[in-house]
Amino acid sequence: RDARVRAAAVRLCEPWLKQGDADAHQRLAAMTADKDFEVLRQLILSLGWSTRPDAVKTIETIVAGHLDNEVIYLATMTALWGQRTPLMDRLLAASEEELQQTPEIGPVLAQSLKDHALEALAH
């Protein structure tokens, strides 16, 4: 199956995600291991519309495996703008020294995420 078709299918689920539809969320959550970054990007952006609390957890599942990918990072910052999540809380609590030693996140990306999170929470 073509990645563009999968990404389009994810976008088509947004009306149901906005309504908190459990089946739509479950089907999209099953796609978190997709190998195409554009599909993962669309999953994150679409799940950002969800009213379900487990949508954030699904987004963080995707992010956990791809924290060094700029496409995933930007999609996550867009989808979670202004929300407090465990990942954001961890980064907000981290010192600069801890950010330098974060194995799954590049130090520059970690600092950037922290800066954006602080800015988002200030609004």
C-alpha cells in the first residue's frame, strides 16, 4: 500500500477523532509502527484533533521511537501545542545538563522542545 494513501486515510478519520470515536482511535493507534514518516506525521497531526485522553499517549508512543526526526518533532509540537504531557513535563523539569545526556533525544532538539513547551504553556 502506498504511504500517500495511508496518510490520506488517516486524514479522513479526523471527523470521528473530533467526536472521540473509540474505534477510529483504536484503528489509528494500530498504525503507530508504520515505517513511513509522512504517515506517522499525519497520525500525530490527526490524533491532535482527538478528544480522547489516550490520543496523547498514542502520540507519545510514536514520538518515543522517533525523537530525533524533525518531521515527527514538528508534528508533535503542532498537535500538542499548549498541552501538558508526560514528555513535556519531563523536559520542563530537566536541567540543561540532563538534556545534554538524554539518550533518545539529541541535546539541541531536547532544548528546542523545552523552549517551545515553555512558550506554549505561557499562552
